[in-house]
Amino acid sequence: MHKMTRIAASVGVAAGLVAGSAAAEAAESWRMATPWSGGPWLERDAETFATYVNQLTGGDVEIEVFPGGTLGGALRVTNTVKSGVAEVSHNYINYDYGTDPTAALLAGHSSGLTPEEFMLWMYEGGGVELYEAFRREVFDVVAFPCSILGTEIFLHSNKKVETLEDFQGLRLRTSGAWAEIASRLGASTVVMAGGEIYSALERGVIDAAEWGSPEMNRPTGFQEVAQYVILPGVHQSGGFLECQVNQEAWDGLSEEQQELLRLAGKLSVYDSWLASSFADLDAYQELIDGPNEMVQLDQSFIEAIYEETEKWENQYAGENEWFARVLESQRSFKESMSLWPEYRLPIGVTDN
């Protein structure tokens, strides 16, 4: 964090030399809407972006971060930004899945892309340009990635799930694209707010739930009311959170400031990847050392998930032009990544 902060500060000084004397205006004070009631996404990732924006713009844009529900509906953050109630947000694009399923491809789904691969596609494979164009055209907001999502835990469950047969009829809390795909695979899916999951697991209203990575799940206490921790998180192997900017507020910035906000997003993605990946290690070790039973999915079930995901993708690609554009880009990138195992050691292999 400290090294990246120094880099950001240096870039901010350079930008100030370019634009400072020509645009000596009062600082912009922006409100940031979020869906988050607390935790790392609010207290670390959203605040990191706000700090970078302040540093990079030399204090010309100041952002105050608000918890979910303060400025508008927690799951309607896009509308809050579009209407101008908040100038900026820290958000999960998949909350707009119901408007356009392309959101699932940009948020992360059961595609097999890891966080590292997702970052490569986003910044070197044309993903970020598609992301911003999609949000502008379909939702009339400016948006770009500003946090990474780590690989999630597949399930906290009170039923042992290893095979596709075990998955049949499972009462599963989930959302977005995985709710559709899991239903096709035989689960009985339920959508509910995060704050309701603990009680639903405890009372047996649901059998299992997916939520986030080990770091994100640790404070929820799901491991206290569900016996099994099921891996790997094939349903969400990686993804992104976004920052949105109201179009009028964006147009009020200089081109230099706009680029600095995009840079703030990129730096925040990198910071969140470092912080969350390291925190996941400790959180996962706690699960291993705890009383839960750790369960690995059978490879045949993983393959069935990928097969059903491909069918789901093909269906929406045939119906939605934006979905088809993003999917084609991601599939082309995944094909190029097939070369990696030929010259890179698997993670954790250090002997020579």
C-alpha cells in the first residue's frame, strides 16, 4: 500500500503541474454511494479509491464514503449515481444483472477466470474499454473497475456436496447468473440479503449458501452454523467491483482529471488484490484449523458446471449483442491463456 501511495502521490504532483494553474477551481466534494454496510469492501476498498482520487487530483476531488442504504437503496446504487443523488459509487455490477445479463460477465461468473487472469483480460485484453462502453451505452453512467474479487468458497453447507447428484434439490442461497445456472443443475435457489443468511442456515430454511472469499466470509459466522466448507469456488473464481461516476459530474472534470480517476481505479484494484489475497490465506487457515469439514468437489461435477455455464453463455450471446461482444473477448483471452501452464510453475511449487 505504501509503495503504491508514493507512486500515486508522484503522479498527482505531475498532474497538478499540468492542470493546476489552468484550472484553479474550488475542490469538488463528492458523495460515494455503496451497497456495503461495513467490512473490507467499505472500510478498505472504497476508502482506498477515495484516498487515491484525493491524492492524484491534488485535493481537487474529495470523496466522502457512505455505507449502504444511506443515499438510496443498497441494491440500486446505479440509480443513485445516475440521478445525481451521489456523484460516485463503489458497487457490484452484478446487482444490475436483471437489466442486462452482460453484467455477470463483467462482475465474474463460473467462467474459470482467476482474479489474476481477470486483471490481465481487463487491462491488457481490452476488457476495461468494453466495461466503460457497456456502462455508458446501457446505463448512462461512467464506470470502471476499482476492486478485485477473490475466488469464493463454493458453499457453507449443512449437507455434504461432492457430486452433481448431491446438488439435486439443495436449498441454496445465491444470486445473479449462478442462481440460473445452479437451478439448471438441479439446486433449488433462493435469493436473500446477506444479513439474512446466518439465521436461514441456523434455522434450516436453507441448506447452503455462497457469499464470498474466505476473508469476506470470516466475519459472517457461516462456519458456525454450517458443518461443511465446500471447495473450490468454481461458481465465482474471480471478478471485479466497480466505481461509477455520474455523467454530469464526469463532464465537469478536465480530461486530465478523468484519466486520474481511471488511474485511481487501477491502483485500487492492485491494492485490493494484494490485501484480499493475503487476508484470504489467514482466513482459510482458520477454517482448516477449525471444527468444520473441508470438502472438495468431484471433478465430474466441476466439469458439469463448466458445461452448463457454456450452454448458458451461448443462449444469452444469441439474444444480446453486448453479451456476445464481451463473451467473445473473454473466450479469445482464455484461449491465449492456455499457454501459461507450458512455462509457469503452479502456485506453491518452489522446489527446483
